[in-house]
Amino acid sequence: MDCRYFESEIFMKRGLFRISQFTGKFIDATVERDFNTVDLSNKIYLSRVFYILALFVTLLFAYFDQFLITDPYYPYSVLTVRLLNAAFIVIALFQLKKIDTYDAYVKLTTLVITSILTSLVVAELMLEPNQDIYVQFDAIIIICLFAAPFLTATRVAVLMGIFAFISSAIMLSLKGFSAVQTQLGILAYVFAYVIGYVISIHIGFSRRLDYKNRMRLNAQSEELREFAYRDLLTGLHNRRSYVDHFAKYLDFVARSRGDDDGVFIIVTDIDLFKNVNDQHGHEAGDDVLMSFSNLLSSTIRPSDGLYRYGGEEFVIVLSQCPKAIAIQRIENIIQRLNDREIFVYPVKQLITASFGMTQILPTDDCDSATARADELLYAAKNKGRNCLVHD
């Protein structure tokens, strides 16, 4: 069988993980949402640190505003807004504990950043020409908000764009600022916006690239596990997988309701398979094995199991069915084989199989139950092959 059978979905759809160079987001909305959901706990922790720092800086600004702003309305305007902003941040800190979805996180963080920007705008309205250092503070805050990966680059760009536009308009409208001061102030906002946006795109791209690589490693690990637990020729689960799955079947046995709800192991072996390989070669033998495994697969329910145990030997596990039904299903397989449902050119011999069936007991382990079914298989061989023997 072609090994590409085992390629995982993540590699079949690599385009889902393409990252936009202009927004720093996964182009596929589902992948972007998965990324944000997986990373939500880290975002909440980072936001908690940011809120505490923002609270400290807001109170610090509220204290130093009195030395920089001489407007007579200061106590009733800037201070009020600063304190309201501080109160809002405190409320947001408590609300952050209740966040359990990414959408709720985005809404809360957007409101916090908007309140911080609003506080800055109110302070800017009180600026005087000798206090244009506030513009430098604003530029630093813009870059920091861009660089902190709270929101997507697009959302932060919109918020920062509105703030930079309003701040530039304030610089132009306020009297007392020289042309040089106004131009430098506007350039500071524009420069901070552009640099911040580039930084935000870079951080977003890097974090998503790391997530993409982690997903790829996980997929490769799963793919390697499939190789370890699958038979390369037939694609069926192998002996190792059967041993690992046996605990699940014992659990079915523990929850069964008696004879009408049993779990049965059937060990089957293609009759005279060596003749096929000797007379027609291993390629024809592989075709017979593939056809036989496909026939068995057509009888399997989701709760059943089918394994290539080794060579021409297979194990079937029929779960949660009455014994009479289990016998009937195996006899149907024997009938289909005798109806020459398997025909592989140039093999002319009738392809049949022998079956040994036993019911799994609560006291069984994998070895004991399989050995019992194997003994019944040999009994079927001694009986003349092409039949089922059960206990």
C-alpha cells in the first residue's frame, strides 16, 4: 500500500496555515480562531500584567498632571477622567477572571485600551506649548500597545489609527504651538503608528509561525504513531494496536448485559496461502491479502475491530452482539469466500479461510483470550479448513 495513505489532514491542507503578511493573521478564519483559543490562557495572564501596569501608570499620570497642566478646569476634567479610567481598569481586572471565550476577551481588552486612549486624548486637550513632551509619552504608549499581543494587528491598528488621527487634529487646532512643534508632534504620531504596526505584524506572524510549527510537529508525531500501529500493506491496525485496544474490549465485557451483549475474538487464517506465494509470487500473495482484508472490513461495525495479526493471520473483534449473530456473521464471510468473491489473477485456487472464535471473559487478558481463539483456529484447520470452530 502507498505510504501516502497515512498522510495526515494537516499536511493535505497546508494552505489553511498560510499567514497574511499584512494582517499577521491566519488566512483561514477557523485556524485563526483555534489559534486564539489555544493561546487564550497566556493572553489572559499577559493582560492581567498589562492592566496592573496600566493602573499604576494612570495613577502616576494623575499625580504629575497637576504640575504640568495649569488649566483651571484640571481638577474637574483630566483628573476625573484619569480616576474613572483607573476605576475601569480595576473593574476589568476582576472581569478578567470570568473570561472563558476569546470573543469576550477581545471585547474587554478593546474597552480597556479605548479607555486608556480616551484618557490620553482628554489630557492632550489641556496641553500647553511647553508640555509637548506628552506627545513623546503618547508615541511610546502607541508602540507598546502595538507590540503587546493582546489583539490582532488589524484591530489594534484601527484603535491606534483613530487615536493618532484625533491627537494630530488636536495638535493642529490648539493655538500656541509653533509650526515646528506641530509638525514634530504629528510626525511622532505617524512614526509611532507605522513602527508599531510593523512590530505588531512581526510579532503576530512569529507567534502564528510558532503555532503552525507546533501543529506540524504534533501531526508528524501522530503520523509516526499511525505508522507504528498500522500495517503498511492493508492499512489495517496491526498486532501492537490490537494489544493496546484490548483494554477497551475488556471494558465492553465489564459493561455487557450477559449472553446477548458479548464480545468475541475471531482469529482467521487464509487456507493454503503458502501455495499462492510459491506458485504465483509474493505480489499475487499481497493482492490476495488485500482482497481478503477488504472483504473482512466490509463486515466491521464502528464498535468492532479488525487487525492484521501477522502474515496471513487476522484478528476480528465483534463487540456487543449475541453469540448467534457473531456466528452468523462469520459464516456469511465463509459463504462469500466460497462464492469466489475473492478472485486474483492469475491465482486459480479457491481462496478460503479458517476461523476460531471465543468469547472474551472478564478474567481474560489479551494473551489468554487470543491463545484460546488460536487453538480453535487450529481445530478448524484440522477439521478440514474453510470453516468456523467456536467454544
